[in-house]
Amino acid sequence: MAEVPDELVRLERSAEEERARLAGLTGEAYDAQWRRWREASDRVQAAITAHARESGAGRREVEEATKRAVRHAQEDPAVE
């Protein structure tokens, strides 16, 4: 798999940030945040599908590479 485009990494990171904001919420606040997370998740999924189609790569391969790139970028290099 070639390098993951920055746009996919940015979208995946945004979706993960929205998901993390669900913690501790209840009721209407939870429902509103859940919708924001789903919208962000839908955007990244659509971008992954489009990139896979354009590049000829497998969709699952693109999604896994994107998730790995986000996790790798969030790792603290000082912690081994």
C-alpha cells in the first residue's frame, strides 16, 4: 500500500476526536455528539471508498492503512 493521503488521515483523526467526545455525555448532548461523530465517520468512509476506487487498491486495505497511519501519528516517540 502506498502512503496514505494526508486528507484521509485528517478525516480519520477528526472522526476519532468526535467519537472521543461522546465520553461522559448523556441524553440530548450524547445524541447531538453521536450525530457529529456519525457525520465525521461517514465523511472518512466515503473518502476511503473514493481513494480505493481511484487508486485501484482494496477498500479494506486503504481503511486499515488509514487507521494505522492515525494510530502511528498519535504514538509518543519518547515512549518505547
